[in-house]
Amino acid sequence: MTWEIFIGCLMIVVGRIADVTLGSLRTVAVVSGQRGLAWVFGFAEVIIWVFVVSSVVAHVRTEPAYAIAFALGAASGNYIGVTLLRWLPFGHQVVRIFTRQSAALIDELRRKNLGVTEFGGAGRDGPVSMLFVQVRRDRAPTVVRIARKIDPECFYTIDDIRVADAPTNTVPTSTPL
């Protein structure tokens, strides 16, 4: 392998990491309704992808290492994209906590300035509360730590949510016939 091929493969890996990571960010932007960010991420993602793919297609017959570099960059980009999304306060999540110790948990969550909505229910072993806590993505691990500290036997789920825009006109309008 020559230096030219090595550097070409390195550029392909870096390019794929960038475009796949941007694809992960774009997907979260789309799901969370952030159209402007989705556009920017999508544009950058596709520009990088076009240059990387054209480089691979131009050389893959004579140098199969380019195909391996392409796959390595894509796999690494998925890993980095998912890791990056854990750190960025990008989007909102709902943490649903199923607990039998709701009073103490609600008090602690509200003491931390977190909004909590409680629903009562009945589980296999008796009464249970389901708590909904909506937070920025970067605060979800804090909610889980608090819940596990107060109730180590609690069950929780975390889902991405889209925050709806407030309606600008709540009065229905009609047009005459």
C-alpha cells in the first residue's frame, strides 16, 4: 500500500464518519421538528457523501482497500453519532418511571425543578404509580439516577418526543359559502 492509497483510505474513513454522524444528528433534528437544523445537517451530510462515494467508485476496482475504508468509516460514524447524541442537549425525551415510592420520588424530582405528572395504576403486586418527566435529552440520565437512588426496584423507559409548537390562532375561522 502506497502513501497515496493510505491517505485516500484515511480521507474516506474520516468522510464517512462525518457524513454518518451528521445523518444521526439530522434524524434527531427531523424527529424533534427542528427543520432548519435538519436541512443544514442533511445538506452537509450529502455533500460529504457524494465526494466520498465518487472517490471510492473511481478507485475500488484497482484498490479494494477503499471499499474497506468506506465500510469502516460508516460503522465508526454510527458509533460516534450515537455517542455524540448522548452528550448533546438535542431534543427532548420523556422518562416514564413505574414505582411504588412515588411520593418520595416526586418530591425529589420537583426539588430538582423537574416537572412530574403522576398516573395511578394497578400492577401484579398491587398499586403502582407511573410518573412522566419531560426533559432535555442531556437531563434524562439525571432523572434515572434520582429514580434509582430513591427506588432501586423501579422500572423506567425513555423515549424521544417531539415538542409541539404552540398554536398561533386558537379561534377557529370559517369562510362564508
